[in-house]
Amino acid sequence: MEVSIALSYPYPYPYPLVVFDLDGTLVDSAADIAEALNRTLQDWQLPRVPEATVLTWIGDGVRRLVEQAFTAAGSDIDLDTVMPGFMQHYEACLLRSPRLFDGVAETLAALRDRAVTLAICTNKPSALVAPLLQHFGLQDQFALVLGGDSLPERKPSGVPLRHIAAQFEVAVEAALMVGDSITDYRAAVDAGMPVALVRYGYPRGLDLDNVVAVAVVDDLRELLVL
């Protein structure tokens, strides 16, 4: 008989609501985002940039991503002109080679088994979140998904996190935000929500060794023993 992973851990879980970032926390999508951005740069006769450079730009939403790339290339092209083409490339590259980080599927299932409500708060455009979750068979794991365009404000504002907590009538200080970047950390601090961080994502300058967090983990499964 198959035994649920949740049986290996204490119950109940200390946080009734856990809010996850997406890119860099649950899904490794850097190569696909970089390819979409580089195709856009090529459209405007600008040089491609290394994936490692793109990693330093991911996290503040697609417009900011493109803005940083074009600024770095020394271009002053109007972003409103660039964005439609980028979004076409972004959608085309969305399922090119994404992968779940180790332990993600097991962790989500174990938290669900322990009656934890799961949500996503990402700065990715909302229209591109559902296909990605469906690609991995995770579309039914989350009770609420907020994209970067779902509300008037996005991370690093704490507004989306407070909105999610309110939706489930959970005090912000009783929920947990799980992310990988300085954007996630600042959003949690602004919202007053405890935060756990992963080391394998796209930290963008966040000092993971000197940050005030519930936990800093190498594998998402470490969250199950909080």
C-alpha cells in the first residue's frame, strides 16, 4: 500500500496558507525567458545576451525585464513598440524547456495532504501561468493564482500577498511566502508575511546568508519539517 509522504511529518502544518513564487521557486524557466528576450533583441538588430545576465533581470515583471535588456544594449526604442513582439516570443518559448525544481511536486502534494491552502503570487503575466501549470499537471494544486497583471500592484509591493491572505481569511502573519529573489523578500516584508527562501533560484542580489527568514532551503522538501 502506498503511504503518503505527509505521514512522515508532524501535523498540522504551522502555516494554513502557503504562497509560492513561480519562476525560480517552483519552475526553472530561465532558459526559455532568456530565449524569448534574445529573439526580441534580434528582432531589433541588437546582440543576444547570456542567460546568466538575463537571470539578473528576472523577477520584476516582463516590461521591466525588457526595459533592462534594451537599456543594457544602449537602445532607446519605445517599449510600447517592443512589448507585443516580446509577448509573442514569450508565449512561443513558454513550454520550450521548463522543468520543475527537485522536490516541488512532492512538497506541494504533501502540503495539500496536510490541509494547507496553496496559492501562487508571480510577476509573470497571468495568461502564461495557467499553461505552465497545466504542462506540469499542477493546475489543481493551487486555490488562487495571481499574475503580475492581476492587481494594480505587483511584487515587491505587499498588496498581492495581503490580497491572497484576505481571500482565505488568514492573517498575513499566519501565512508563509516562499520565494527565491529580492523581489519576493521585499514583498513579504512589505506585507508583514513570514518568508522562506530557496537557494537554487534567481536571487538577484539578495544575500541569502544574511536575511531574516523562517528558512533558507536547498530543496523545497525542507519546508515540510518547519
